[in-house]
Amino acid sequence: MTINRPILQAPWRTQRQRVGAILLGIVAAIMVAALYLSVASQSTLIGREVQTLEREISLAKQENANLKTELARLLSYHAVETRSDGLGFYPASEEETHYLLVPGYSGREAVVLLEESKEMVNPSLPSEYSVSLFDWFETLR
């Protein structure tokens, strides 16, 4: 004769299992929170570094603009004339101007910006692209 009775665990074992499950959940939550804080702190540091680099770029652009302005001021006609007067320079007269002939140098060639042509139609275009609208209607009749 067999008796089927459920075997009950000791109450302290079930209590220990529940406490262990709760502690496991707490440890898992702490690990997730630590991972989140780590990622958030890294992204904050990188964001701050990006802001610092953008500020440096802005300052460099501003300094570049200031230097260009200063260069334009130094190279202006009035500033150059003032400095040249201070150094004793003066405009050369015709008697002081001398031209040298250099053998083999023919001078600068003239630059032709636009060649004049009698026919304005581009010969490389097919005739279909150079026909006017009225001519096209005439071909349809």
C-alpha cells in the first residue's frame, strides 16, 4: 500500500527561496541602473567635449575674420600710402622710369574672352533642338 502524500518543504526553505528571488531582482535592477548611469555619463562627457570643440571652432573663425579685417586695413591704399610716405617713398616721375628690353620675351599675349562667330547655332546640336516653334508647326502640316 502506497500513500501518496505531497512532500512539504520546511518553511525556512521556502522563505529563503523567496528572499533569494527578491535579492536577485534587486541585484538585476541595480546592474541595469549602473549600466544606464555609465552610458548616460559617457554621453554627457562626449556632448560636453563636442560643445567645447564647437566653441573652439567658433573662436577660430572669429579670429580668422579679425585677421582678414586687419589685413584688409593694412593693405588699404591709405595705409600703404601713409607707410610709404613715412619711409620716404614717392611716386616716380617719367624721367625716373626706365624700361628694360628683355631679349626673347614677347610680352603677354592678349586674352580672347569671346570669339565672334557669324552663326550662333551650335553645329553639334541636332536640328530638332534648334528648330523654332513656328517651324515645327510648319513641319506638322
